[in-house]
Amino acid sequence: MKPRDDGHYKRLQGALEELLILKGIMTRADIDEEVSAMSARGLHRGAAVVARAWVDADYRRRLLADACPALQELGFDTGPLRLVVVENTAVVHNVIVCTLCSCYPRMLLGIPPLWYKSLEYRSRVVREPRAVLREFGLELPASMAIRVHDSTADMRYMVLPMRPHGTEQWTEEALAALVTVESLVGTGFPRPVPLTQALAPLG
């Protein structure tokens, strides 16, 4: 699923940047530095959290019970925001949205994708989540429950995806490389495990 007008947000961003510079609130260098800082707080943080939860059952329990202290164990601070981590299982699939704007756990995932901010995604996923996920390539069984979580100004959500089969002997670093933004929002799965790597521990 793609937003109907990807250029809308780029034009809006450009206009806002020009206004900030014109009013003397920020310089171009300030804006570039802030964008770089947000990009640095990207997917690798969320991926590290997921990888730790996949290999450490006690950490996983703490993360699901109260995410903020669990994140601090890895050196990640959510500030005043509350983060809730919801777990995908064989019977429940979670998906995240912000119906009012584009609230997003930037401290863990970086800058949100354009489709996440689009009106089409925000309005449709709460009404017809199964159809929207199908457009992302997820054909979920009819027996699987889908739970949609709506982010707010002071609360963010992140999905803990299921660990891919065939990764039992993998290191945290290798596992983190399988995590995608879509899998942390619930519109996708982790990257597939190459067959050669999945069979390696058996060789």
C-alpha cells in the first residue's frame, strides 16, 4: 500500500523548512543536523530490542510488562513518552497506527515511512485491517485475530514480531539484521531466512 500523493509530505516539509529559516527560528544547518539526528535514532535501535527479546526470555517478559524500564537496560530512553510493546503470536497479529496524525516511536524507529503518515493508511487500517495488510503482502489466516493499536500524543506502540524459524543458533547481531520497519509496525514480517543459513546448524 502506498500513499496516493507521496509528494504532498515533501512539499509540506519544504514549506515548513523555508518558513523556519525565513523567521530566523532555525538555519539550514540546524535543520540538516536535526534530520541527521533523527535518522541516527533509526531502525537499528528497535531491531536491537527485538533481537534481545528473541534470545532472552526474561528480557522479553520485562519488555512486554513495562517497556520503558526494559529499554533503559539497553541504553534507550523514551523520555516522558510511554511505550507499549505488543507481541505477535501464531494466533494474534498486531498493527500500529496513529489515526489523528503520525505519532510514531521515533526514538526506536527513526523517521516514519510516508505510507504511515498518509490519510489512506490512517483511515483504512482501523476499518479494514485485513484488507490493508493484504495490500502490504500479508495474507493472514481467517482464524488469526488482528488487533489495531492507535498511538497518541503521549503513548507509542511497537510490535514484537515472531522470531523466524531456523534462527535458533543466530547471534543477536544477525537476528537484528532480519528486523524491518514494517515488522515493527505490523504491516510486514522480518526478512526471510536464506535456506542455506537456516540449514547451516544442521550441517
